[in-house]
Amino acid sequence: MADALFCLDIHKDTVAALVVDRNSKITLVKGCGTADTVDQSFTDAIEQIKEQTGFSGGQCLVTFGAEFFSFRNVSLPFSDRKKIEQALPFELADHSLVDMNSLLIDFIVAKTGSKGTDIIAAMISREFLAEHLSLLDSAGISPKNIGISGLSAALKIAEELADNFVLIDIGSCWASLFIVVDRQVALIRPLALQPEADGLAGADDAFVQNVIQTVLASQLLDTKNPNYGVYLTGKESRVRTAAPVLSSRLGGVEIDTFQQSTQPFIKIELDDQSHYQQEQMDRILVHFFKNGTKSGGFNFRKDDFRKKKSLMEYRDLLLKTAVPLCIVIVFVMGYMAYNYSKLNAEQERLRQQISEVFKETLPEVTRIVNPVQQLQVKNNEIKATYRPGGAGGTEYTIIELLTELSARIPAKLSVKVIRMVADMDTIRLKAVTGDFNTVDNVQKELGKSQYFKDVTISSANQSIQGDKVNFELKLELARQ
């Protein structure tokens, strides 16, 4: 039953239900049932339906007959659904004999134009709906959608068969009339029927007259030059007797019947197919195909009557979200581990570079504990013990001069300093490079420094092998 959908249709005299397999490539009816609510309670009828269909739990759809609703056609100067929901109770208040707070309202759009939106509002007693939902819930039936019986058939015909028509869904003591214009449901009205007399199959004149008056009063169809058809569905004996009378009274309008179960790709898999009463089951079967506001229908499972998720549904939702969530978590953890590994490798590379610089700078130190701190200590010692020229000199520290030399000689130039001698006013720098142009570039760069007032090349000689140039610079210190 977990893969099946339970569809229940409720009228004032009967309830009927289908169980439809949702996994099959075709529409497969696996169970059906009907129960009378005239001679037994609603609760007993539901239990009878459950026994007949074998329903024990799962997804459900419910429709109530139009006889339980009142309908109004309203025109509003806007099309936004939220605005319509806010304004609708005030628009309907003047036409209602009961307190609007006691009614649950939903609507469908009949027509949208430049001047506004025509809608059909449907109202049902909150008390009635709450009572029946409570009884259904006690029986383990918690519908995800509550619609109006017969509407799905009108939407199906509009989608596949005709643009303009009247659909009349006929029961034993009730009928629902739908007028469709330009494939949009434009009017819904419940109609009363006189009970059929035993052994007398005749048309209900009062019912026929109500149909004629409703069609004429709506002014939605051209009754003088009929450009529409009439579809009948429901109780066969009623349809058979009403069809010729309606055709005659409506000026010869063509009358057809609509049977959903005769459509392609529908299979009824029952031990005894005689249990499938077409006149009751077809309106349920068509609702399986078209239900909810997305298909143009009503849904009274809203506001205070909104369905609350069960523990099973929460568990299914958790399972659906847990798998992708776990994948995301694993991905994030993997990415973090990759970054951590990459940062560790970079950190180790920097440690090695620092260690190499330390060994090159202080080769006499053999025990390296914290190279950065040890270099800082050594720098502080140099600052405290050596200042070129002493108190009467230029007052530059050796660290300042080394920093300036390092900054002024571009890193792209291959220059290796062999010896540096500093006195009160002069620095002599002996170094090795690759060519004479580099010597000139070093001289020019150091000449730009504010630390030196004059930079001269004392000597520049090519090595015996011819691959190096040994040179010496004399840098005169500028006074601070």
C-alpha cells in the first residue's frame, strides 16, 4: 500500500474510493469500494470502504461533493493571488447569510483580463470540515489534498475534448453543474434531484428546469445559436433519461457522456470487476490525474486545516535529506583535509627556508632551536655592539645599512657579496657578479639611496675563467 494512492469521494448519500498503483507505467486500479451513508454513520461507511479496498495507510486524496459548498463568482481589479485571498472575505461578506469566519474559502481563476480577474470562490463550513477530517484521521486517512468532486472531469474534458461546454455530474439525489468557457471553468453550481421512484425511469422536470435556468442566467454561452456541447457523467439511469430532455430543451445541443475508465492506458485489476461501479468510480479516477491548485483546482487543505506531517513522513524526509547532507559533509571534510595537508607542506617548506637562511647567516651556530628568535637575538646584539663611526660617525647602525643594501640591489640581479667593511664615513663592498652591466646597475641603484652621498666603482675585473666579474664599490655615508 505504500506505493499506492487512496482516492476518496464523499457525497451526502454515499462515499466511494479507489486504490491506484502509482508505480505502474499504466494507471492500475487495485482496489475499489462504495458505502451508503444514509442508513449508517459516516464512520461505519469509512470502515466499510477500508475493508473493501484493503487500505491500511498511505498517501490520500479526498473530494467532497459540490452539495457541501456554496459558490460565488467575483470580479476583482487585480490578479495577485495573495491580494485576492486578503480581499475575498470582504467581497463575499455582503452576499453571505453566515459569519465569514465560520467558512473556509478557496478560489480558482475563471478569467484574467486587462480590467482584472474573474474568480470562482467556494466556501465550506469549518465545523463540517473539521468534524469529517477528525473522523477520517481516526480511521488513518490523512489527505494531502481536499478538492471538489467532479471538477477534475471538467478540467480533463477542457484539456482534451472541448473548449466550451456544460458538464453535469449526476448522482442519486444530487448533481453538480460546471460551465467551461475557453477551456476555463467559469461557473460551478450544485443542483438538487428528486429521489428516483422505484420502477419509474423518468426525467426529473425540476432538475431539467434548474439546468436550463442556470445556463441561461449565467449568460456565458450562446444559447440562441449553440456553440457548445453538454457532457453527462454519473448515475447511468439518470443520464439516460435526462439526456434527450436536456438536448430538446437546450435547442438541440449535442449531448455526450464522459467515461474516464474507457480512456487508454487504464487497467482495472480486481478479483471481481463488477465491484467497479463506473458511475461512481470514474469521477474518482479522473481526480487521480488532475488534482491540486497547480492543475487549476481547489485545495481546502489550507490554513488551520493544513496537513501536519506524520512521524513516517518526517522519517522519509530525513532520509531524503540525510544522504545528500552526508555527501556534502564528506566533501567538506575531504576539502578541509586537503587544505590542511597543503598548509602543512607549505609550513614545512618555509621552515626549511628559514633554517637555510639561518645556517647561511650564522654558520657558527650548530644548535638550532627557534631560528627566528635566535636571529632576532643576534640582530639585537649587533645593534647594541656595533655602530659604524662610533658616536662621532654617521649614526647609522649596521642593520640599517644591510637592510638598505638588500633593498637597493634588485633580487633579479645575480650578486654575491664577499666582504663588507664599514668605518666612520665609508663602506667598502666587495662582490661577484656575472657581467659588467650588472656592476653598473648596482652602482646606479645604490646611488639613489639617501644613506649614501656618493657611490664609486673602485675596481671591476673579469675572472681568469671569464665567467665572473669581481668588483669593489666605495660608498660614502651621508650624515643624518
